[in-house]
Amino acid sequence: MARDLAIDLGTANTLVYAKGRGIVLNEPSVIALNVQTGEVLAMGHEAWQMIGRTPGYIQAVRPLRKGAITDFDVTQRMIRLLLHRAGVSRLNRPRVLICVPSAITEVERRAVLEAARRAGAADAQLIEQPVAAAIGASLPINEPLGNMVVDVGGGTSETAVISLGGVVALRAIRTGSFDVDAAIQSYVKREYGIAIGERTAEDIKVAIGSAWPSPEEVKAEVRGRDLMSGLPKNVILSPEEVRGAIDEQVSSIADSVVSCLGQAPPELAQDLIHQGIHLVGGGGMLSGLDHRIAHETGIPVHLVDAPLECVVLGAGRCIESYDLMKGLFMGQRR
């Protein structure tokens, strides 16, 4: 018998949860293709290692950008590979629950469902990422109580106030941790005349990137290619510089949280002062982001225990109790 699967189809990473087994797959959302033959050469970690290092005929691509499918055919092939790795064959076709951004359009929604069904799912359903994240963070979402989740992903940042099993207020922006990486790349290029790749920018963000000053800050050495001479060159970057470089992106995330609070009914806004805001997603792990949002909103902010896995764990709970939870799925609400 096929095990039901939950898939968090993220712009940066894709996670798969199998019923009764937990998380069985956690890979970057990257697929490497031979552009001449159309053959899939690698997926996940293996393909991610190829970014910026491939010959002309090999292309390492992210089929999802800004939380949306940019290449339907490649996404379908990636979902098929994911299902295959999770043990799906022609004989056992599972039910699949896919986590998607709340701001997804009707066309994008149909594209994801169609891709999953063509890839071998017996049935496919969608759940909004903030709802799945709230379930994964063990928040009491079915009670008449305001629960606020801020999900900062690779391509999108979503803030949702959830009460009685539904989204009461939502603010979604197409800004995420990839935009933070791009801001670091353009800053180093503009200020030092050095080109760095997206993987180097991500390493800088993890090492010294922050949204709020902290007492124990250290500088980092960055290696890149000098744009004038074309030769390798090293520079030293300080945390203050990086904070300034990414301030526009961090500000837009903080502003979206404030905007979402403005949409929430007054009764629920009162609950949030006691409940606090829950920060999830890989982008939520940016040092000091919790302090920055708390400063802008005046509400305590908690980074959840497993920010990267929170969404897929919430969707996993839904497939463990499929019939009980299906009222939370998109298009299923009465």
C-alpha cells in the first residue's frame, strides 16, 4: 500500500514527509539538465553543487522562483523524481498534500496539482504554508484565538493571522532570502568591484549577515573575481556593511508584518500581545530578524524550534490524520 506524502515545495528547499515515517527527503529545489538532450542529470544536493560550475550544455536550474512555478515541465519532472525517491511507483500511487504560498494564483494552483497528478499521485491536495507552519509549531489554530505566523522562505515572505482553522489576515510579499543573497552580491560588486556567486553570498549571509546589531560581531574574508583584472581577489566585509546592504529587504519583511497586524481584527490583535509572533522558514533564521520585527511591532517574536522543517511537519500531521484535517486544505473549506 502506498504511503501518503506531504511535500513542502519551496523555492530554496523541498522536503518530503511520508506517513508513519517522518521526513524522508530534504533537498535543495535544484535540478540539473542537459540542455541539448533534455535529460535530467541530477537533482537536489548534487545539482546544487553544480550551480555556477557547469559547462555550457549543462544547466542547473531552480524551477520555482518567488514561490511560483517558472518552468512547468521541469517542475513536473522534479516532482516525479521526488515521488520516485520517496518510493512511489506505478503500482503504489499515494495521496499527496503539497504546501504552497497563500498568495498563489488560481493558474499556479492548477499547475501544481496537475504536475503532482501527472507525476504519479493518486490524488493531490494543497495547503497554505502559513497554516501548515502553524500546525507544525503546535499552535492552537482551531480555537477562537489569534495565532500569527511569519514564514520567510527563499522567494516569498508570508505573514498570516490564523484563527478557527482559517487565515483571518494575510500579507504576502515576493521577497525572501534569495533577495537578501542578491543584495549582498550587488553590494560587493558595487563597492569593491568584485563578482561573487550566489552560493558565496549565501555563505556571507549565514556567517555575518544580521538584521539587528549584536555585541559579538566578527568580520569575514570574501573571495571573488575582480571585475577589472579578472583575477581572484580577497576583501574583508564587516557585519555593519552587510546589514546596510540587506536593509531594504529586511525592512520590506518587517513592514509586511506591521501591515498584516493592521488588517487583523482588534480582538485577535489583543491575543497576539500574549501569544507573540512565531517566526518560521529558513529566512527566519537570519540573525537578529526576531529582534527587528519585535522592535517594529512591539510584540514578542519567537523563532520556532525547527524553522526549516516546520511547514512539512505541519503538513505531515495533516496526512497522519487525513480525514480529520482535510477541512484545512485549500478548496476544501466549507
